[in-house]
Amino acid sequence: MRRLRNQTTGLPVWWVEVLMLAVLYYSYTGTRSFADASAADAIRLGHDLLRLETWLHIDIELSLNRWVQSVPVVAVLCCYYYGTLHFVVTPSLLIWTHRRNIGNYSQIRWTLVVTTLISLLGFFLFPTAPPRLLPGEPFTDTMAHFEAWGWWTGTASAAPQGLEGITNQFAALPSLHCAWALWCGFLLFRYGRRRITRVLGLLYPAATVFVVMSTANHYLLDAAAGWAVLGFSAGLVALALVLVLARRRASRTAASSGPSAASSADSVTSAKGSDGTTQVDGAVLSDGTATSKGTATSGAAAVSGEGSDAESEASIAKQPDGAPVR
């Protein structure tokens, strides 16, 4: 375990972080391959989510999508937001937290990792088509419509030209964009030193939810699921850290109680003289029974009380007449 951490700072070494990113990337690639093979199921689940939102009267995606399409400037800004900040803000805040708040870095990092892994599991088990890929629905793929304004391709949302094959088109549920955005917002609000930083921490998750829905990349339920996954992951990581710390404290207590018990026993047992007496804290015992500072016990009876009176009377009887009793 010592090889996995910097002995000076206590933080993980760089290759541990790289290995973790590689594991996440290949996990994402695996979910993409599986989702491509189940496109029909992904489209069916997308329709089911849309019907559920209609029944709950929370189907606001189409209204947002139409409004953004009517304002090209806002639409292009949303495209850049969707294709850039998700991949820039998250690692930047991870580095910022590493530099600013070393004490909580492990918990912060593991919360992000567990959130991502659970989301990847959701992509694998529940491939879901986003609104822009639902046949028969009046959604407009904003990223494809404004493809000429940026570097992204018109067939794979935010993927750059030529890299369409690395993206999972049916990774809508839960929304990893929204989960990561809430994680970033919490860090900005919790550890930001300026008021503007805390305000950005509140606005960034809300703006992300607006962008992913207005560009027809996610449903409102996707965002809610992403936030729920983040909350569950944070609780799971916190519980794991509490258990680890409790186990370490128990180990330290057990290790420290052993030597102390042995030293206590050594302090009670003292050297015996040649006549078989034992001296403890200045008291001499004829039978080796331990006493405390001059109070001796012999067998089960204590040499105090009546015994002390008898010795006092004998001492008075031996005094010559008129001599003071010492």
C-alpha cells in the first residue's frame, strides 16, 4: 500500500490515477458495444420514459428544445457548453481539489469514481435512447443542426469529427453530465473562498440540466437519476471511510493495550527479598500480598482497624512510667 501513495503528501501516485481513468474508459467502451447491439430496446425505453413524464406532467424537454432552436445564439452556446464543459470542468475541479483540500481528496475522488461506475452499469443494464434519437418524435438534434458552428459531428452528439465510434449513443439513463455537474457544483460551493465561486457552484448544475434537455440529449428523469446516483455514491463512500477509520482505531487500540497491560503487571510485581517478603510502594509484605502505600493485607483479613488498636496498646504497655509515648 505504501507504493500506491506519495510518502510525503499521502496522496495517490500519478499512475494510480491514470490506471483508474483507463479502467473507466474501457468500461464505457464496453457499454457502447452492448448498447449498439440493443438499439431497439434502447428506443423502446426512451419512449417509455417520455410517456412516464407525460403522465407526470413533467415533459418539458420538447418546449425547451423548440425555444432553443428559435434562438440560434443560445443554441450555439448550448452546443459549446454541452461539448466542452463536461470534459473540462470536472477534471479541472479534481485537480483544484487535490491542490486546495488534500485532507478530503480521497473521499471526493472516490465519490466521482463510484458515481461513474454505477452510471456505466446503468448504461449496460438499461440502454436508453435520448429524445433526439426517438423516431416519430418532433425533437430536433441541436448539435447536428448547428454542426457547422463547431468541431462536433452531426451523428454522435458531442463527439469530435472522426471519433464517433468511441461514444455511446444510448447512454441517457442516468445522466452522467448532470451527476458530474452536481459534483462540481458541490465542490465550488463547499470549498470556494469567494462569493462568485459559490454562486457558480449553484448555477452550474442547474445550467447543465437546462442544456442537456434543450439540446434533446436527456430527459428530466435522466437528470434526476444522475443526481440520485451521485447522492447514493457519496453516502456509500462516506460509510466505507467510516468503517475503515473505525477498523484502524480498533487495531491501534488493540496494539497499544497490549504493552500497557504488560507494563502494569510488571509494576505490580516487584522484586522479592531473600526472606520471601515483597515490597510494593514502600510496604513490606511477609506473604507477598500486594498493598498500596503502607496498607498491608494478610490472607483475607486486612491488618487495619482492630489490628492497629492491638499494636497501639502493646506499645503503650512497654513504655516506662511517665515516659512519653512516641
